[in-house]
Amino acid sequence: MTKRFQMVRNVRGVLGTLVCWGGATDEQLEQFWEETSTADVIFGPGATAYLHEIVFHGKRLSDAGVSMRKALQPRVAPQPVRAEIAEIKRVEMHWLTEQIMGKEKPLYMRRLGL
């Protein structure tokens, strides 16, 4: 398996995990970052910055999920706090979902020049 194919597989995997499960562990995101750290060499300038965006949005989504669980237990946090967390989750999930959507090909493929 080529390094390029493996990297695309890693991108699809992390996007799938984030969208399907609503987040990822810090370890999963760190592993993804390590496995894709040479993206500029393989895909050209800007690829590493794009993968950093994926990690950034994935971390925000994951952190918002943790914050929401904490806000709901053992006592319910005030509605404005829950609304703020829910908005972060909505924005990040929208961004991540956009990466796997596309009429002709997914955005992540276009951003990586595939």
C-alpha cells in the first residue's frame, strides 16, 4: 500500500469517526496527526495545513461533547451554557460533514488535490 493511499485512508477514517461518533479521543486525533505529518511532501503545499484544520475542528467537536456530558450530570447546567455548547457542536459537525460531501467528489479529496 502506498503512503499516499494510506494517508487518504487515514483522512477518511478520522472524518468518518468524527461525523459518525460525534468526536474522537485525544489519542485518536494525535495518532492521525502523527500519521499524516508528511502530507505536504505527498500532496503538495497546503495539505498539512488542511489536515491541521481537520484536527482543530475534530478537537473542538470532541471537547464540546465532553462539555455537554459534564453539563448534564449530575445537575443540569443552565440553558445558556448548554446552548453555547450545542452551537459549537453544530458548527463543528457542519464543517466536518462538509468535508465528506460533494456532488462530484468529497471536499477532502479536492482539498488534497485528488
